[in-house]
Amino acid sequence: MFDIALHTLLAQRREWELQLLPELVPDYAAGTLARDVFLVRDAPQLAWLVKPTAFEALLAEGVQSPSYLAYGDDLITHRSRSLSMAKLAWVAAGAPTSSTYYAMRLDEEMVTAQKMCLLPETKNMELGPAELVQRLLKQSSLDAWVYATKVACLLEEELREDILTQILRRAKLQDGDALIHIIKDGASELDVARALEATSIGRILITAAAEQCTSVVAHIWANVLDNTEQRLLSSWMQMRAAGLVS
């Protein structure tokens, strides 16, 4: 009967139960020997299961192994390369548009912003969107604020509006009264357009337009800009959309 049980378990691919069978039938004193002989004779590929140290060695190896396969010497490099692998898998799957795709886009923008503006201090830090933007806005570089805008435009609606408002406030603080001077000094629409492109707010709006986020910015800039500034920027963005200015 014991031999029949061994054959049945092997046929059903229940290797774990086969290995434990002598313990399940303690009254059969020769169970362990019968199992070992059976494995060597009929299933040598499974003989390692009954080696005394086999599982201990596997457990020890598992404890020593890292929790993930590292693709770089630091966390930011690992994330960047992992995202590259994920994008290859996405393309191989037919490049479907889904929530997973948008999450991957957000991760890509965040990693890019971190690599371009916040290294080496954060090379082993995984920053969330809000914390990342706060760090970017503390930078004196306008490029950092542009990266912050790209990240913000990919967030969920409520958080997106909150973060874009912070970005606009930071840009407005940097520009000071520049928009008012442009209104007074602009001799032509082309002069005004060129002057606006050089402002912090102008760069932010151009970035938002590229990310198809202009309507969100236009909705929230009432909290940051006065009516004259809003009209100026609205007119400029309409001309850009129509191709009248670059």
C-alpha cells in the first residue's frame, strides 16, 4: 500500500506530500527507507527533496538574497532601469492604454526629475509626488519647476490642482511685476510673446500645454494672478494654440 501511495503521489505531481509520506504513516517503520529507494529508482530528479540539508540551504540562501534584483548601484538607477524594462514589456504587449500605463508615465517623469535636479542627495530615496515637487520648488533653477509641472500634470485631479497652484505661486514670486511691465512695454504681439516666453510663468504654461494641462492651469490661475495678468496670458496661449506666435 505504501508503494502504491508513492506512485499515486508522483503521478499527481504532489511532490511535497510524497516527501512527507513517512511522517504521515508513522506506524510503517520502513517508510523512510522505502521512500528514498523509490525516489532514487523512479524519480531521481526529486531525490534532493530528502537530503537533510537541502531545505536549510535554500532557506539560508533566501535570507541572504536581496529583496529585489538590483539593476544599479543606487535606488534611483534601479528605478530608472526597472522602468525601462517595464516600458519594453508594455510595448511587447501591444502598447495598451490603461491605468498601468499612466502610472508608468508618472513614475518615469518623477525619476527623470529626480535624476536631473536632485542628485546626488536623493539617489537612495524614493520620493512621492508631493515631496518631489516640494524639493523641486526649493531649487533656484527654472528647469526644476518645469519638471515639477510635468509631474503635476499627470496626477489625480485634486492633488494636481493643489500642486500646480504651488508651482504658479513660485513662478509668480520669481517673476515679480514682470507681467505688468510686459503689458506696458510690449510694442507688438511678437514682442509680448517673446517676453512672456522668457518668464517663469510663461515656461510653466508652455510645459502645461505640451502635457495637455492648459485648462487646469487656466482654472486655478485666478488664485494667483490678477485679472490683467490673466487676460494677457489667456490671449497669448490662444495665439500659440492658433499658431500665430511660436
